[in-house]
Amino acid sequence: MTLVLPTPEPNADSRAFWQAASERRLVVRQCRACGERHFMPRSQCPACWSDQLEWIDCSGLGTVYSFSVVHRAPTPEFGAIAPYVIALVDLDEGPRMFTNVVGPGALDVSMGERVKLTFEPRGNEGALIPQFTRMATAS
């Protein structure tokens, strides 16, 4: 039996985010009223509550704020890939993103380390998940 990792389930707030990811782009929301940039996609700015939001493209570069290595996964699907790294990455554009560090040397990641965007294919419908690789090992 092959275990399959879950695929995104876009909603009204996140549909544009997942569409951009399918095009290998990382986008975040920026408030037109106060300029705040934020992640997770939502319908109102978490700083001023304005609904005047736009999507902006990100460079795909960031810094590891914190991370944890998961050895005991919450589901069998993720257990099949354990150990793996979950991380909070401060994007160069400002927002902090919850994500994974993947690729060569991922388990050796450290706080303050620079990381670069990559995409992980999920499912049979072309879904792509934004992930990060260590800059020292990224090619």
C-alpha cells in the first residue's frame, strides 16, 4: 500500500495562493491601507482589519526563525517520510511562513540560516507545495 501525502484544499482566501504555487510562484498578501504584508492568506489585514488587500510576488528567499525535526509524525502518511523538518521562515518580504525545510542536509538546518524556495509536487492534479531548501546545499 502506498501512502499519499495530502493535497491542498483551497478556499476563497487561499485560492490565488495555491494558483500561484501551481505556477511555481510564492505570493503573500499586502494591505493597501497600511502596507502590512502577511501570511496566511485571509480576507482582512491582521494589522488594521482592512479588506483592501493585494497579492505580491516574493523572491523565495528567507531566514529560518525556528524549526523542529519531527520523528513521530501525526499520521501514517507523514510517518513514511519521518524524520522531517517543520520550520518558521522569515521571508525577505517580511511575513513569517510555516513550512518545511527539505532536500539535502535538511535535518542539519539551524536557526538564522538562509533558505531558498522550492516546490514539492503533491497528488496527481499538479498541486505544488512551497517548501524551502538550505542555501548552502541548494543548487
